[in-house]
Amino acid sequence: KQEVTQIPAALSVPEGENLVLNCSFTDSAIYNLQWFRQDPGKGLTSLLLIQSSQREQTSGRLNASLDKSSGRSTLYIAASQPGDSATYLCAVSSGYSTLTFGKGTMLLVSP
Amino acid sequence: GAVVSQHPSWVICKSGTSVKIECRSLDFQATTMFWYRQFPKQSLMLMATSNEGSKATYEQGVEKDKFLINHASLTLSTLTVTSAHPEDSSFYICSARYRDRNTGELFFGEGSRLTVL
């Protein structure tokens, strides 16, 4: 059974810092990996999708990497802003099916 | 594109009543929709997979008679919580996959918060 772990569970940084969120998964036979953002009481916003054949994806200040063999992914956020404060969820798909989610990293960027 | 809408966004009901939550893909067709449940400070737990025109597939431990799912069209799936009790209070989120894409990317609704008194 696929298990997804995210470290750290919470992170507080001052504005402007670059930061890295970590995600690990136990079964490397994945179809793809997605990073989401969730604001309090809201749904999920898809940030980046990495197919199993890809090593990284970039969108603006966000960069996600994937090392399938080691079961790891990182989300890099450059020049963090207070508006980046949210919970970031990592999810892996082990087939053309559903996602297994991590518990998320709660990020707080202070002005 | 790829907008998924849920309604209502929040609902309060009395114990014993039934509540229906709608999930719509606004600008695309979705043959498959998924229903998740999220408890405070916890991750999303898949409840069931809904396929257009067929019965939903429920995850282990999810009561299909308690959580009725209907996927009547390529743009609409509904979740009905029957005879709701306080322990059913939770945040319910749906997601949908593009009919004609094979990337596997899922798009999520805004969620529906259910409070059962």
C-alpha cells in the first residue's frame, strides 16, 4: 500500500526566503505526482504535475523535482511571499486512478 | 479551464436528515469523479470513485448505503449523506479527471463543509 510522508509538518519563514518542502513515497511504481495548495477551509489548487518519466516541472516561483527511484519529490519555492502561506499537499498516483495524499506541510510566511 | 464546482460550500443540518452535495465540472467532461473526506489537520481520504453511468466504487470502510453517490452525466456527480449524524461532520471534496486527457491530472472542487447538529 502506497504511503506518502511530508516533512516538515509545519514551517514558518520570513518573507523573501527560499524554501524546500519534502515528500517521500514508499512505492516507486507511480504514474505521476502532484503538488497542491490548500487554503484554510478551501479546496485544493493544483500547482504542479510531474509525470513518472519527468524529473522536474516549473511554474513561476515554484519548482518541483521527482526522483522516482528513491521515492522522493521536493517543492522549491523561491522568494517566498505572505500570500504563499497555505498547506501544501503532495499526492502520488499509482495508476490511472486515484491519488494517495500526504498529510501536508503548513507554511507560514511572515511579512 | 478545468474548473470544478461544489455546492453547497457549507451546510448545517439536524441529525437524522439527509444532505446532498453536488460536484460539477464546469468546462470539461469528466468520466470519473472522486469523493474525498478531510478531517481537521488530516489529509484527504478517498471515499469512492464515481464513474458516469455506472455504480460507484467505494473504499474499504465506507458505507455505500450511508454515502450515496450518483454520476448521472459527464459533468455532474452527487454525494448524499443519508441519515446524517454528528460524526459525519467533515469537509467533503470532489475531484474530476478530464475525459479526453491521459495525464492523470485531477482537478478539485472548493469543498463542502458539513456540520451535523
